Amino acid sequence: APSFNAHGQVVFPVSLVPPDDSSRLASLWATDRQGDLKLIAMEGQTIGLAADDVRTISRIQFANMLSSNDYPVINNRGQIAFGVSFSDGGRAVLISNVVAVPEPSMMVLVAVSIVVSMLVGPVCRTGP
């Protein structure tokens, strides 16, 4: 089932059928704040968990076995939590930032820096 956040972003699972109709692939899709559809994860996709740790998703889990909450879950920043199993037998709960909006504090800092640099202008130093 789809999950929504307060900004109208939605995340939902989709079962894809390849052209050769060999097997279905589970995938996870979401919309960004502009309503554009983005792929979050797909079975068979490789992801980097660390610089030297690349794994292949063998299964996307859409139910949390540890609580009554269902995955995927999207928060009001647009971060998506979902469970996966890897081809090496490992499992993880991942957080995707594909459709996330940067934290306001960072955006304000950037805006303030731009305004200050426009008001002050370039600083030129001359010799002693």
C-alpha cells in the first residue's frame, strides 16, 4: 500500500515484468515535492553501503516484522525507510534520500551566505 507524508509525497511498491517475462521484480517508487516520479530501489540493483561494501538487493521487504508499522515509510522531509535482503544473505533497513528535501537550517545558511556576499561585495586587499 502507498504511504504519504504531509507534503503530498507518496511512496509505493511496483512489480515490474521484464520484456522476456521471466520473473517479476519488486521495485519502490516515490514522488518528489514537484510530483516527479523517482525510482528508489529495485531487486537486482547494486547499492553501496560503504566505500568497499557494494551489495545486490535480492528482495525488497514491504512489511516490518519487528513492529506493526508497514514499510515503506516516508517522513515529512521525504526520507524513505524500507527493508531489503541482499544476495549474500544479509538484511538491512535502508533510508533513501532520493526525494528528500535538505534540512531548512542548511538552506537558510546558504541563503544568508549569498545575501551577505551580495551586500558586502568582493573584498579586495591591497599591499601594506
